[in-house]
Amino acid sequence: MKLGLNLGYWGMGNDADNLALAREADRLGYSVVWAAEAYGSDSPTVLAWVAAQAPRIDIGSAVMQIPARTPAMTAMTAATLDTLSGGRFRLGLGLSGPQVSEGWHGVRWAKPLARTREYIDIVALALSRQRVRYDGETYTLPLPDGPGKALQLTVHPVREHIPIYLAAVGPKNLQLTGEIADGWLAIFYAPDHRDELFEHIEAGRAKAGKTLDGFDVVANTSMVIGDDIEACAAPLRAMAALYVGGMGSREQNFYNALAGRMGYADAAAEVQNRYLSRDYEGAAAAVPLEFVDSTALLGPPERIAERMAAFAASGVTTLALTPFAATLDERLRALTTAVDALEKSGAAG
């Protein structure tokens, strides 16, 4: 298992800190640094800036939103980032959710699985530098009965194949990820619940005639170092409440459904009720300690090493860390602690 760094969203008042973390991860030999986007900062711009400041580490989008760009534009961006970084780009894609897709991007939330499959088909076709012709259920290129013509990408990426990752939560999307992607971007991943997740990934791999060999399972995981587990969990409760309670509507929240499948249905419902009633502190307090502890790295370095071993044994190949601490110096030291813990865990790859 390798270590990665997850910077999350840019422009939240901690830009200089995030750049310092990326540089330190680069110095320590982390494999990849990921950047996110929702309806604030975009990930490609951030990654281009980071790649210029951290010359060795891979850069990855976690994610670039499918409804935000045409597949051809995503292929252009991926090729450009791969070229500028000297072959270090990893393309992470995700659908976002109905609220962002329709409310922010003006793209209908319709046939998400078909849209994802066709989107990746077109991206891969464009990156292969073939002329792009596609006749699908959701995409047709060129448009019929018009002046459009089949075009070929003019930029040649450094590598023949840019790895494509999918952010997936639900069973059908997990199976699709295993079938058509090179890796999976997992959120709220708990090693104890790996079987019900991996069965879908493995089914998709089998459908494509593949195994898990070479498939990158990326668990996005927060890390808080300390002796008191309850205190370590405290800063993570608000984020968990945002996703489980507020990331989507009452009728359609993928993270709430995930928490339910993990055995926290009653707690997830309470978190959502409180969050949607704007009782944000109450929603955070309602997040079970067990949920936070099972999906994060909490405690002293020895316990973190044990947890890393559990993540690796469950099939995680990249642990993308978000270190939480009061100061930048503490977060920088946490990156070194994580390297040491991984070595002690015996899971370093």
C-alpha cells in the first residue's frame, strides 16, 4: 500500500498550507496528491499549480465532475495536465449529485450509469488520438445533420494510457467502476465492510475479463493523531454530518445510504434530520464514534499503524490522507508520522 495526500477543496483560506503539504508529501515520497472540486475551486487549475511546485509526486483529480465538462474537454484537460506534469496525471471522475448537476451545471440527472460509461468511452477514444466518432444513448459525436466533423486530439500525452478512476458509492456504480476504470476513489471506506463493497468491484472486473491485479483502490481517509480517540474524532464529525446529512436531498443522498448499508441506518436518519433542520452541531454530535473511527485513522502512531495494516489487508492499495491538526507544523509532522506508521505496519508497497 502506498500513501497519497488529499488536499480537498482549494480556496478555503488554507491555500498556502495546502501547497506546503503537497511539497512535503513530494519530499517524503508520497505517490500522489489529489484535489477536489464541487462548486468552488476547480481541480485541474489547482493540480497544474501543485505540479509546478512539487516536481515528483503524481497529481490526481478527485474528482473532475462529469456534468461540468464535455468528454472531449476532459480529454483535452487530461492530455494537457499529463504533458505539463511530465506524465504524472491521474484522471479521477465523478457524477457529483443531482443538486449540483442540475442546480449548478444545468445538466439533467438522467441515466447516470449510461452517461458515465459513454463519457469514459469518449475520453479514452480521444486520448488514444483516434478521430472521435461516437453514437451512444447520451452522446453522439459529431452531431448528425450539421457541420460538425470528427476531430482528433492534437496534444500527445506523455503516456499512452492515462489512468482513469471513478468515485463510486452505490452498488451499480461500484460494479461499473470495476468494469471500466483503472481505480476506485472510495469515501467513508471501512475495512470491516470491505466484502459488500468489493463484491461489486470484483463483479465488474470479472465482467471485463479482469482481476484486481493492477486495479488501484484509493481510500480517502482523515488522520488525527492523539491519545484520546473521542477527542480525535471530534473534528471529523462535522464533515461526516455534511455528507451523511446534507450532501443531497432527504430522498437521494448516496452517503446516507452508504452509512445505512454499513449498519448505521438509524443514526444516519437522525444526522440527516438534524442537518436538514439546520441543527448542524446536533447533526455532528449524532454521528456515531464507531462510524468515524472505522473510516479514519485516529489515535497514537502505534494505533494508526495497526489501522493502516487493516486497510491494506482489506485490499486498499493507496491511502489518501487528510491530516487534521491545529497548526500547519503539526500537519506537516503528521505526514512524516504516517510514513513511519506505514513502515511499522508492514504494509508499505
